[in-house]
Amino acid sequence: MLKKETQLAVDKGEMLPLMEEFYTIQGEGFHTGTAAYFIRIGGCDVGCHWCDVKESWNADLHPPTATDVIVSNAKKHAETVVITGGEPLTWDMSLITSKLREEGLKVHIETSGAYPVTGKWDWFCLSPKKMKLPVQGAYDIANELKVIIYNKHDFQFAEEQAAKTNKNAILFLQPEWSKKEEMTPLIIDYVMNNPKWRISLQTHKYLNIP
């Protein structure tokens, strides 16, 4: 249980439950292959059974860290910062995105879109999940729609999500890592037959980097 003062700071976005932060190469989606500083915020109740960072789900395991400290660390590295989770929109992103942009950094988010959008984003990667669908505001501003393909039904889900997303969003299908041998050939065929889609791979896992 957080102290009242700490909880108030978290509610305002002055502190955030930081799980980890690291400088690496973006492995997925439109910006694959580019350097980025990742800020992983703890806390998520979406509950994807194939999530590869389940240790991020319980925010109580990740101590509230001052937003100013997170920003100070980020600006030492890349020009691009990616805020991910967990589910970062569980928290108010207004202050951290404002401070990062004041430092001249480009600010990206990777989110399920399940919560109201806060913060100002240079790139909004929406990765919807069946368990808790995105809010309309997330569909409206998504620069990129990235749907994880775990089974054949997920292609139908992908089309349903694309129909809700703004017409400028770039559409990606990405094989779930544990099913990549089975799903990747199906994705290749699907994209060739439906060329509005692109393929995203978790290249950071092939490269053995964070």
C-alpha cells in the first residue's frame, strides 16, 4: 500500500511505477531497426495469456519513480523514447510526455488502447487485445495498428480492428512468438492476398537483444 503522498503523485503522473528502462533497437512494427530508449511502466489488467512480460502486470512490484528522473535518464540516450508496459495508459501520461517533448525527444507509445488516451504522442502504436478492446479515441489517433496472430481466428479479429481504425493507420500482422513457425506462413499468404497489411516480426528476439 502506497503512502498517501506517493499515491497522489502517481495519480498526477508525477511518479510512475517504473519496471525497467533500457536503450536498444526497436524490434517491431513501423520503426523496426531504429534506436530507441524504452520505458516500461508496470501495471496491466488486460491479461493476454501469451504476454511475454507478465512480470509487468502487478504495479505494486514496481516502485513509483519520479517522472523527472525517468526523463533525465531518457534524454541521455536516443532521440526517440518508446513508452510501453504493462499497459501505460493505465496511468496519466500527460506529464511525462510533456516533459520528454520539452527535451526535444520524439515520444512513441505501444498500447492496447484499453484506457482513455492521455499524453501527446509523436507515434501511437495500437495493439488491440480481445480481452479488453480499445477505446474509440485510440482507434482515432493510431498511426499504426499491430495485431498479434496466435491462431487462425485472429485474422478475422484483425480485419474487425482495422475497420474501426482511422484510414491513415499502417496495418501490421505479427506472429505470436511461440507460434511463429505455424503462423508466419499463414501471415505471408494473408498479406499477399490482402496487401493493405504488412508483416511485423519481433526482430529483437532474433537479434537476442532487449
